[in-house]
Amino acid sequence: MHELSLCESIVSLVTESAGREGLRRVTRVTVDIGVASAIDPDALLFCFPIVTEDTPAAGAELAVNRIALQARCAACGADFSPESLISPCPACGSHDRSLRAGRDMRVVSFEGE
Ligand SMILES: [Zn+2]
């Protein structure tokens, strides 16, 4: 389950940043997860309390934003939200498009005190 190691990365990133900012504990962490990122948000939510145990982020809330796929067609320049990684451009039918969002996971923000 790669969500566990992913969760550990998130927690170490956040607790290090919180420490630098002089926060004693982290109360809330917000992450963006692309729908095509192959990360299961439920697994992440399940891992979070386990990974944060005995860290400054213990008891913190994890908020997950699902980020839809966003693509730009290389043929006609249209921006669109494909339903899947293999969906063609709805304007011209081209498959020559680049994904601009929806495949990544990132920590957006965290709160602490
Ligand atoms: Zn197009």
C-alpha cells in the first residue's frame, strides 16, 4: 500500500515546516489529489491517524481535495476536462493534448498553533 509511505512523506514535510514556523502542533492538513494520480484518498485518510501518532500532527484533520483532469489540446488549443486519460479533445477530436492537472498529489496548506 503506497499510501502509507506517501502519508509518511506528507507528515514529515508538514511537521518539519511547522517546526520551522514555531508551531507546537498541527491541527489541519490540506492536500490536492488528482483523480488520475493512482492515490486512493480513503487509504490516505485511513493511514493519516496512524502515521501522525506521536508526532506534532497527532489528532490533526486531513482534508482531501479531488482535482479533476485538466488538459490542453495541442491541435486546436482548447482547454478541457477529460473524463479519462485517453479521452480525446471534445472540440476537434485530437488525441494530441497535454495534461495540465489531475495526476499529482501535493500538500496545499496546513494549520497549527
Ligand atoms: Zn482540439
